[in-house]
Amino acid sequence: MSLVAPQHPAEEKEVLFHPELLQKFDINGPRYTSYPSADRFHNDFSEQDYLGALERVAQANEPLSLYFHLPFCPNICYYCGCNKIITKDHGRSAKYIKYLAKEMTMVTAAMGAQKKIPITQLHWGGGTPTFLSHEEMIELMHHTHEHFELLPGGEYSIEIDPRRVTEQDIVLLAELGFNRISLGVQDFNLAVQEAVHRVQTIEETQAVMDWSRKYGFKSRSVDLIYGLPKQTPATFKETVDAVLAMNPDRLSVYNYAHLPHIFKPQRRIAEADLPAAAEKLDILSNTIERLGEAGYAFIGMDHFAKPDDELAIAQKEGRLHRNFQGYSTQAECDLLAFGISSIGKVDDCYSQNVRTLDEYYAALDAGHLPVLRGLRLNQDDLLRRELIGELMCQFALDTKAFASSHQIDFAHYFRVELEELKDLEKAGLLEWRQDDIFVPTKGRLLARRVAMTFDRHLRESQAKGTYSKVL
């Protein structure tokens, strides 16, 4: 089983998928959409801490990123681990939009904004963002424009459930300024769909892809999940082939994390129906090979993109970044997050909102920002965040330049980590190229494992069991 790694021409013949390595190093670990990871957030972080961060970031006067969590779904998908509200009552979403507007007003007031704040990235996630009626979408974007200026050339994306979208929805989203869509597919096999309570046809998915091209969207991404109940290597190959026929710009192939003790809907999935570990590896291997044959570049983690896609180009040019929405071409900008359970990154802080509607409404009605928990990063956290980001995005770190930038003695500062890296180096997950730590093609599916070595919080807590598997 082999795959060309097209984003690094000098290594075109190297193999990405090495089952013996994956079996050896497939342990639990963070996804590093943030460092420190969200399980390090604590309740001692207060609204005042967040307000201080907002004041500091306002002084920088740099373009920001926005995230809106829209939690409503008309039906439940058993595999889902998102913070969601199952309802068909649009009165609930209409009320929620008004409170999002209130939160935006309070946040921008705390920043002392005298004019609209420039924005280079916006994302509506959920839940099912397209649960919103047209009037609600227009209202939310109207309130957004009251406080923020969406700059030309930015990434403005939305998650779409193809079962809940009409052509007129896509027309409206284009008119509202969205230029990227992410389509949830997971699996096209009917037995799998019935097992996870999400029946979705190829035809309705294709229709959304066609409409997005018709109305000028720049990029289409498709999400797949491997490891779902009833899946086999043969059936998932059919799904992958069907998706490739739609010619998406990007694909995400996520590992299903079965954590029924944390996510109650997953208790409706029969564990006996889940593919065995060997089958999961076969599914992943076949998928990687098929995407390679189709010309997709491996970006990192579970992301693939066409070689001419902005993500692949950004990686080649060393401009790739990683945030709570995954990989991004945008500069490492601060993120303002709105709505229940949303997580923002502001200055040297992470802040997460309360998880329920009642808590959210009560806080805002009392004149408070709905902060549940968060974390203020110290200098060591900031340093390690940059290092882990480089490994996750570029698969390399120039230790000499990094040490100079942070005014540290790299070998001394990371003496424990460098000792631990020796086993990973011996296994082939990394190489030393003069002063560079380099993750070769064979180690890139396990880049998280390399990054974990530099995670001080993980080392100190030894809490690997609370995370999903690396693969």
C-alpha cells in the first residue's frame, strides 16, 4: 500500500501509510486545534480575564477571525459529539440570534471599538447552521456587519447538511458573503447511515456541490468518518469513489471516536457493529491510497486537498496555520467566538462560553459576558504553541531559528523532550537534518505523536486516556 506525498516533490516516492507504525503509536492524544488543549481550561478564568484580553487585542488593531456556534439540529446523528440542541422550533433559533447580537455588542464595546473591526475569517458551525431560516441568516449577518468589516479575500465558510439545503439557500449564502462550504457526508452506505441515524443520498449531496459552483463558491470541502458501525473496507471505498466523482477541493477523513460515556447519543450505537481495529486500518489505508491516486495532497492530520488548493499552496510556502476549525491559510489571527460552548483565542487567552441556552441568556441578561472557563497562557505555553503549530502544519522545525526567536538554548530548554524523541527517531517518525527537526512522509500521519512530546501539560498530567485515538 503506498501513496505519493505530492506537496513535497523531493520525496515523491516515499510511503505515507505504514501499518506497523500506526499500530505501535496509535495512542490517545490531543488534536492540537489549540495548545494547551481545551481540557486544560479552568473555571478560575473569569469574565474579567476575558475583558482584559479583549482590551489588549483591540490595541493591536489587527484583522480578526469570527466563529458563531449555531447549535440547532432537527434530528440527532448518533455519532455526533458536538454541543447541539435537537428541535424543530424556529422560535428557539430566532431568540438565539437576538442574544448573539447582544453578545457581539458587549464584546465590541469591551474592545472600545470606534469603527468596524476588520475580519479576515468567519465560520458558522454547529449544530446545523442551515437550520436557520432565511430571515434569521440575514439578521445574524446584519448584526455581524454592524460591528465588523469582512475584508476582501477572506475565508468565509459555513458547515452544511446537504439534507437540509435548497438551491435558494445556497443563493442566499452566496449573497451574504460566504465563499466556502463544508459538507457533512460521513458515509453513503445505507446500512451505515441507518446505524447512525443519518440517511443522506448521493444525489442531494451532488446537488449542493453543483449549486455551490453555480453561485461562485471558491472551495468545497467534504467530511467523511471512518470507523462507523457497519462499515467495511469495500463499502467505504464506494463512498470515497462517489465523493471523488463530485470533485471536492478538500476532504477531511476523521476517525470516529466512540466515547459513549461522554456523548450520550453514541450509546445508541451497538459496539458489536463497529469495525475491528484491523478493519479500520484497512479502511484508512485504502482511503489514503485512493486519494493519492486521485491527486490529493496530504495536508496533515485527517485533511487532504488538491495540489492547487489554497491549503496545499500555503503549506508549500510555509504559511499554513491551525485553529479550532482545523487548517487555515489565514495568518495566526485572534478569534472571537460567539454562542454557547464556543471557544475563542484572544491575545494570550483562551475563553469558552457556557454550554446551555439558559446559562447563556441569563448571563447576557445580567449584563455579563457568558464566560464559563478559559486559560491565560504563560511564556512557556506561547513558546510551545508555536513549536507544536510548526510541526503540525509544516512537518518541520528549524530549532536554531526558533531558539534565536525566543532567546533560549534549545538543547537545554527541551532536554527532556529531546531525550524522548530518540525513540521516535529510531522508529522513523522524525529525522534530524542539521538543526531541523523533520517529520518524513512515513511519520506524517503520526505528527500528533511527535507534537505530544513537547506538550508539557500532557506530560505533567499523564491524562492520555481522556483523548481520542491519534488515528
